[in-house]
Amino acid sequence: MDTSVPVRAAYAADQGPVLDYAEPLAVVWAKGIEGVQAVLRWASETGTAVVARGAGTGVSGGAHATAGCIVLSLERMNRILELNPLDEVAVVEPGVVNADLNAAAAEHGLMYAPDPASYRISTIGGNVATNAGGLRCAKYGVTRDSVLALDVVLADGTLIRTGQRTFKGVAGYDLTGLFTGSEGTLGIVVGITVRLRYLPVRTCTIAAFFPDVPTAASGVLAVGTARVQPAIMELLDGATLAALDAAHGSALAARGNALLLIQTDGFGAAAEADVVREVLAGLGGTVSTEGSVEAERLVDLRRHSRGSGLAEQLRVGEDVAVPRSALVGYVAELERMAAAHRVGLRVVAHAGDGNLHPTFWVGTAEGGGQQRLDAALDESIAVALSLGGTITGEHGVGQYKLRWLPAEQQEEVLVLQRRLKSLFDPAGILNPGKAIPGV
């Protein structure tokens, strides 16, 4: 445990926007399940709030400290307890880094499919807490689709196990699914059994530049109509390409105002890639040739950079998702909003599943810039919901998005969720003020 000012400040927030800054009373590092149980028993007896934390890479404020809390760090619980290539499962502690699990699985010709942009440093426990996504979601799904079982310590220190080791299992309510994405508000995940997938024997990567974003977005639907299921399908607009050029010395923006990156995998990767190239070329795209090293480099660049902008810019952004059929229309709406509110716009998207990351920006020297940014962001959320979308595709609600959740979920649903919270955490000590309004 550490109560020093520098440590408390370092663990006070994750990477999300801070609305109400607070420093924890102390930071506690758990080394095992018994330690987590002891902390929660003490917290339950004293009424002390507990905020669980992994690597702190979240961007919605789900791991922000709250007044009078302790931060319970799980980063030192970082062992891969089992990796069984025959059953295609792994059992890990919550502090295992996503990339480390993938490296261990690769030795057996397997992979852990969820791959958030922060996979090199984010933990599996944090991925479970937010039901994280990533580039490969288009084909392999989000974290919940790879979690088979969980070991969870409840608010009073009780240890329970949910789910099963098998790929199929429908006994009782799906508590594993309930805990996945609950952002540490129902219990503290201390063990995770995950399903592994076959490491593809081959991948083919295609880069297609287009004159505008709507045409590139229409390529997503065209590939689907051709009945190809890519593993990765990413969309970057011209402003993002320009930002990447500024950061990396490339010349992407000179080649088009939008880029569609598609990766096929498996034994049929080459055949599927041929279909994709034909479809995208038919829409007017400038398409990379077979075996494009550049396309693979662009995918790596996309994983590790959203073209976040410059120091002299104020920025707001989100991770809304819309039905794929609404993708083209929503991008057009974003461009309209940016013009109406006099703000800049960059868009990157996991286009294969309709999950967009729009970023609005203004220069720091502009008067009233923050107000215009907030207005544009609020409108982008409202329009996404009107199209049948959601306020968060993969980052979680955390603290930052609480204000928008009532616009997506009816009050009866929110009441039911508050009752679930009260059942699992009657004293309200687990990550208060996150995920659900009013708890």
C-alpha cells in the first residue's frame, strides 16, 4: 500500500476525460485472490469505496478515483496460469497484458482474438471490465465473445466462479456475460478463462484509397454483399491521413481523401482478397496489389495511432456505433455537424462493425472553441442514437458517458440495472459513479 502524494496522483485517473478530479486515499497492489478478498472485506466493513484498476489505458474514466476511495491495482496479478492448446483455452490473472497472452498463444499456433489499440499495454482484466473491442472484431467479436468463465470477488469478499471451460454452456443465467463490461461495479474479476482461436495460416492485406469518405464507406457494404467476411476492415478519412502524414512523414493524404484497409485471413485469404480488390476497384478505389507490404504497414500504423492531433488543438471524440447500413449516412452527418459548429473533424472507424471514432477539434487559440466542440459531440451522439446506434461500441460508459446513457436506455432498464447493482453491491462501494447513472 502507498499513500504518498506522487503515487496517489499517478493512480487518480485513467486516460479518459476528467470531470471531477479526486485522488484516492491510498493505492493497494494485490498479489493474489486472497489479497483482493481481504481488501474488499475491509472496505465492506468500513464503507470505503474501491476502484479496481489494470493498466489505466481506459478512455472513458472507468478507473478514475472517486472521493474517499482506495485504488486497488491488479497489475501485479499477471500470471498465465494455464494455456491448453488441445482445449484451445487459457486461464489468466487480470493483470496479464493482452500482447503477452497473444505471444504465449502464438507458440501453439493460436491467438487471443480481441485486440484493442492498446493491446501492447492493456490488461485482460481491463479488457473484460470494458468488454473491449479492436480491429479484429469484424470477424471474431468483442471480448465477451472470447470469455468462457470468470473468477470474481464480490463486495463482501466472497469468491465466486461463473461460466464454464467449454465453448458451449447454457446452465443458469449468463453471469459471465453480465460481469463482462460491468466496469468493476458488480465485483472484482480475479481470474479469466478465455477461448483461443487458430492463428491464421495466411493473411492478405488490401489498402484502397478513395476520393471521398462516403465512397469508401460504401465499399464496406459492397464487400459484405460479395459475401466476404474480412478479419479487419478499417476506415480513415482524409483529415486523419493528413495527421498521420504530419506525425510520420508519409504522404497518404496526397493519394486520396479516404483509406479503406481490409485484411482477410485463413486458407481462403487470397481468394477473398481477390474478390475484395475487384469490388473496391469497381467503386473507383486505387487498390494495392497482392502481397502489399505497405498495406500491412498501414494496418500497424492504424493500430497504434488515431491521428490524435497536435498540442495546439482542443479535441473531443467518442466511439459510437451505428448499423452498417447507416455508416455512409452517418459519416455525411458528421461532416455536416463539423461545418455547422465550425470545428474540424477526423474520422477513423472499425467499419466492419459500424464502430466509429469521430474526433472534433479546434485550435486552442479560438474563442468559444470548447463550447462548439461539446455541441458537436452532443449532436453526434444524438444522431447516432436516432439511426439505431449506441453511445459506446467498445470503450465503456465509465464516468464520462453517464450523461448520455438515459438517451439510449429507457428508465425502466436503468432502474433494473440499479437493482442489479444493489444486489451485488448493497453498500455501493464498488467503483461508484461509473457505468450506470445514480449508483
